[in-house]
Amino acid sequence: MNKLSATFDRKISLLEFNKEIKKLIENFNQNQKLLIEVKIEGDSIIANVNENPNQIEPQRWIWDFPQ
């Protein structure tokens, strides 16, 4: 798996958002380093989960909130 995307309502709770992101991450190999990009567009939150291009990163999940 290389990339998964999901769109959420902007009113989603942080707890529910976290549960949904974990569901996306379960689709990747446990050894893969992942980059989670989160963007807010209008009334939606868009989350993209990709393989992290920086494979020497010590953490499995890295969050990115581009402006």
C-alpha cells in the first residue's frame, strides 16, 4: 500500500478522528514509516497517509499540517 486518503467533516471530534486515522494505518505493513498529511479545506478535513520518504526517521508516524 502506498497511499490512502480520507475526508472527514470538520466537526469530527478529535477522539473519532484518531480512531479513523488508526483504521487507515492498519492497512499498511507494520514496518513501514508513515507520513500523515492533514489539510483543512472548507468544511472538510482531508487526511492522506503515505509511506514516509524519510525512511531513517525513528518514529513510525510523522504528522504534517501544511499551510
